[in-house]
Amino acid sequence: MKGNFIFYIQYISTTESHYSHNDKEEIAVVMKGQVYVELEGVEYFLDEGDVVRIPPNVRHRFLIKGNQPNHILFVLMPSLA
């Protein structure tokens, strides 16, 4: 596996538009709060401690449906495929 890993923790609000990563996988870990993730038009609820893996080229966005603070750990890494 070649490439760099990128780690960051972020307080997020709703992502306005969908996006994807051509050559990277994304892992999101809900460290605090609750969030929804929309993957290819299907919405999933994520609670504190939940993890989602988003393969390359999957259109996605994150949605916040409330005013609770949240912290999400994002890890971008070279594709495993």
C-alpha cells in the first residue's frame, strides 16, 4: 500500500453537497454526539462510538439533525483495493 494517511478530528455541520475520494478510503469514527451519513443516497444513523468505512468513489455526505456538539475522527488512507 502506497501513499499517506491523513488523520483529523473535526466538529462538523451538515455537508452541503455530496463528495467522493477517487484514490482514498475514508473511515469516520463518532467520538462524541450523533451524526447521519448519506452513502449513495441512503441515510444511516451513527451514534457515539460508531464507525463507518467509505470506499473510494462512493458519493457521501454527513448530516447533523440537532444542536448537540459532535466530534468525528476522520482517517483518509490509500485504497485497500
